[in-house]
Amino acid sequence: MQFFDKKDRKNENLLLYTKEELSQYEKYIEEQFGSYDQVIHEIVSPDIHLDIIIVPPTKENKYYKLVTMGMGAYKMQVPQELKQYELERTELVLYLPPTWNIKSNREEDYWPIRQLKTIARVPIQYNTWIGYGHTISNEQESTTYASNTNFCSMLLLNAINKNYQTLDFRMKEKGKINFYQLFPLYKEELEYKQKKELNSLLNLFSDDDIMPIVNNNRTNYGIQK
């Protein structure tokens, strides 16, 4: 993992946003999430070029906001019956507490970034699409992300901005870009969702634990019911 000032980013001959689209995207992210100076710049890009914007904690929003930049350059294979909802393009968002070691390469610190990178390429690698309510797990669902967490799956929810409002962003040529927040689940919560439904699972959470910031120590609501 390498950090670069955002002005130092280079363009590669890949599936990319245009220069104008990148400028529009970066302006929108700063408006919705806050100013930033650092980007996790992808060293090797086989298909899309996936950067991760790091918006630092502020006095008003005491947490990191990680936002992918580049996933939406790929048009996902959405079922024909859902075409009217413009779900073909998306970017991902993940929030981390201010104490998180964002520059560490240790898996205990890096796993949220790894999940952003991994999930962003699922539609390309499997010729599929991802969207609200989908869950994406490790190859074996019971495998946890790292030794310091029992989370093993990511639930996609509609992302919110720094003011806890939903996002609405369009590019002239590519159209609507949807933003989904990655919300980590325990194995038991994943199983509960699979047996019941998404709303039933979300209704189990307290107001504090349904907050979007990753908390390795939050209650496991799948073993309470």
C-alpha cells in the first residue's frame, strides 16, 4: 500500500473515468464527505484503476471516510428487469474510527481496505452486479477477516454523506453513480439474514450499533435471537 498526494495520481491505460469525470467526482466527494489530501493509489491495475480516497476525521465527523474512486468506470451486468433503476455503476464507502491505524499494512488494520478493493472487482471477475442488500463473504463464509475481528461478511447499504444524507450523483456520459456503504456482519448475522430478510436483521440493531462506523467490538445480534 502506498499513499500519494491526490495531485500526484497518474493515469494508466485502463478502464477509467475521463479527466473531466475525475475532476467532477473529486469535487462531489469533497462536497459530500469533506476535504482530503491523501489517496491510496493502486500499484497494479488489471482492469479498472481503483484508488481509495481517505477523508480524515474532523471536529464534526470524528471518523475516517474511505471512498473508492474508479469502480464506477465499469458498467455492471444488471438484470434487464432492473434497468429502469440505473444500478449499473457504483462506488463503495466505508467508515473507520479515528483511532484506526490507516497507514498500517498489518492485516488487523488493513482488512477494511482489502475488502473495498476485493468487493469493487467482484462484478468484473464474476460478470455480475452488486447493490443494496447484497452480502459478500470470504470464499468460506465462516473465515474471519483478521485475527482481531469476527466479522466475515459485508452487507451493502445505501451510503450517506457527512450530514447523514443519501447521495445523488450523475456523470454526463456514464449516468448515475450509486454509492453503497460496506457494513460488516458476523457469521450468525449473515445466517439470520439468509433465513429471514434484510429488514428483520436491521431491526435487531440498537441505534448505536446501526451507525456506519466499523466497530470490531459491537454486539453480535445474530446470537441474541
